[in-house]
Amino acid sequence: MNATSVLLSILNAGQPVAEHRPWLRAVVTSEIWNALIQGLAEGTWTLLGLWGEAGIVHLAAYEAPINPPGASRLPPLPKEGWGDFIVASLPCPDGQFPSVARLHPPAQRLERTIADLVGLRPVGAADPRPWLDHGRWPVVHPLGTVTPRTDPQPPYLFLTAEGEGLHQIPVGPVHAGIIEPGHFRFTANGEAVVRLEQRLGYVHKGIESLLIGATLERAARLIGRVSGDSTVAYALAFARAVEAATETVVPTRAHWLRALMAELERLANHCGDIGAICNDAAFALMLAHCAVLREQVLRASAACFGHRLLMDCIIPGGVVADLPTDGVKILRALVADIRRQFPPLIDLYDNTASLQDRTVNTGFVKPSLIKQFGCGGTIGRAGGRAFDARRDPGYPPYDQLEFETPVLTESDVNARIWLRIHEVEQSLALIDQILERLPSGAVRGELNRLDQPGEGMALVEGFRGDILVWLRLAADGTVARCHPRDPSWFQWPLLEAAIENNIVADFPLCNKSFNGSYSGHDL
């Protein structure tokens, strides 16, 4: 069964594509499910998400473009330029489903998470170890029931490597710096890293369980805290999913204010990351200067929208507050200040030989791996993958704005720094355009009331990459089920590949150039 046959089968079995639902959705048979797995393995489809609930598992994917754009200057893409987005749902009456990861490794951690959180078992999975469950939870959840845990979970077995002179170096989960917990198990030959294996899940918060039965107001606040540095992107993805489920039209000005907040968030994080990466190469001067730029963005955000991180500013139906009377003036001054201060910092980075020596050719990730994992954001675009959710599937007002999607091919730490530099420049240009063309009108509309359960999904471009939120609303408007997927799910595994054949001392540099979210990943 080829990609076209899969699309036709899902279209005939499921809900039609509509303005508020730009994807195909259907309950599928095992035949279609296995055809999708084969398509993922062959690269015809790209995995967007994999999650489960009691008695059913869901897979989101899109058909890869035949001729994906690769240039740094991309025109607005026609819908037929990329392909079709689908959500396939497979009933699991016996509590198991055919493993996706047996043929498509990017699904592996997602499958292990489904087993931990829902109790559905992937048949044929190559790695049956738990992922988020560290053996400390008081209960397990097979098929939605609650059963006391009686036997302690066996010790977690890290993968091994064989060879003369190999030794292991355990790092974390408690680290020297003020960062989130994660365990990194290095196998090294002297200083050269032979294998790195991660174990995450230490900041599991039960987000998906907390969302069940939540009101939209409470759910929006929870989603905005999945990963605090991406609070705007998560809030926007959740709001758009709710608006799709309720077929609510959002005021035009609200769309533009949302994009303004998203670009401010992107700007603040990229400025911070550029300095932090250089700091891990012992170049603290860049950290100091970039921290000043980040602080300027945060202060402007607080002055315009009442919160430094813009938390709880985007809600289903629009935004909480409009720009104040002096908001445009504040943001234009911010853009002018950064445009004055940023170019000398770029020159400083580019002309410091000792810094270049640490970043160039360090932490290389094969573009073939980036494509296989559907890796987005800085890591993906630094390795030649041009995907940008602002373009496809796209959402307003980006279809009315002119911007570039920078793409590089070197796929090392240096490329990831330059990608951030280019995206800072693009965010400044976007903020300029938004302020110049900001329409008048209302900033918040009423959500349509449901008379039956509704389903929605949204894909939004955060500063790390594409964030997916899928949800189902009950007839009373509360959340029946919601799954947020962080871009880090498809980026953390590639960090293991990036550090191979590098020295142990370069791990902090590689790690910071990825800047994966622990919290967003651990749910």
C-alpha cells in the first residue's frame, strides 16, 4: 500500500479536510497502520507524534515533499509543496499494537512512554525498557486501570560497548550547574567518546494526567508550563488546537499579536543560547553581552504584555491583553538597540580563532539522521532540513509576512550558532513588519460552544522547532485528552550521535548547542 493509497483509505474512513481541520483523521485497520510504518521506514512519511490512551494508539505524520525547498530564501509555499498531514488511530482491544520502532527508530522513546503512561505494549519492539517510569511510581496503569505496584522494578540496564581500554563515565542526574536533571552515561576510550546513552524522565510532572478533565482555562495554564522557555509556543499550539476543535474564528489582530509574542520569545531564547554556547567554550564575554540582549527583550515583553516570559498571554480565542499605547515605541526601540549591539557580537564570534577551534567540526550530526528523525528547529535546519511549521502547515499571520528560513548544511556546533544568528535577524525583521502592519480590532473572541465532543490538532514553530498539540474536548467543553509533543523528542536522540568520536570535554558544548528541553520531554 503506497502513500496515495494510505491517504485515500484514511480520507474515505475518516473526517474530511476542512479550514479548521487541515489534516486527515481516521480510525484505521492494522493493514493501514503497518503500511504507515513501512512508509515511515522508507522515508515517504515523516513522524510527527505517537501517543496513546486507554484502548487506542494515535500516530501523526505527514507525507514528505517530493522536492523539499533547501535554499536559505524560501517563498511562501503552496499547500501542495509539502504534502498531507494525517492522524491515524488504531484500536488496541488486547492492550497492544504493532511496534512502529521495529522499523522506524525515531518512535522508540515514544513507544516506551506509551507503555509507561498508558500500559499499551508495542509488539516487536526492540527496546522493552521503561522510559519515564524510573520504578518509583506507586502505581502502574494498564489500560487505564490503577493497580498497586508490588514488586520493585529491576535495575535499568544501560547499553554496553565492547573493546579494549573502554571505561564508563556517569554524569548526572544531579549536575554542578543550576539545570534540570538528566543522566548521561559515556563509554570512552581515553578522552574519545565511543557511545553516549541518555536516561531522562527525572522531571516527569504528570502533565497529560493533569489535563484530563481540566477546564480550558486551567489546561491553558498547564500547557504554558510544559516547558517554561517555550510558553508562548505551547500556549499558541494549545489555543489553535482548541479553536480547531470548536471551529472558532480568532480576531485578526489577535493573530498578529500572537506572532509578535512568538518572535519575542524566539529572539530572547536565541540570544541567550548564543551566549551560553560560547560560555561552554570558556568564552564568557559573549555570554555577558548576549545576556544583556536577552534581558532587554524580557523587559520589553514585560512592559508590553505584563510578563517577562509572556506566560498566560495567549489563550483560546485570542490574547489576554492588547499592546499599551506606548508598546509600539518600546518594541521599535528594542529592535533598534539589538540591531546596533548584535553585529559587533557576530564579528567577535567570527574573528575569535580559539572559539572557532572549539565549534567548527564539533558535534556533527549526519543529515540523513536529521531527515530520518524529522528533526526540526535549529538542529534540523543546520543540517539541511528546511522544515518550518510557520510555512507548512502554516498559520496566520505568517502567510502575509516576508521572512527567510535559514538553512545550512555543515550540521556542527558552529552551524547551529550561525543558524541562531540568522534567526535573530529574521525575528527582528518580522517584529518590524508586524509593528508596521498591525491591524486594528478586537484581540479576543468567544469560543463556539460544543454540543458534542470535538477534536483539534495544531503544529506551531517554537524556538527549538515544531511543537505538536492534539486534544479531544468533551461535550461540556473540558479536556477529555490532550497530548503535547516537544521538538526535543526527536532531538535528544541525535545528541547521542553528535558526541560520538568527540572528546568528553566537548559534551557541554554539543549539549548546549542542542539545548534540548528536559521538562518538555519528560511531561
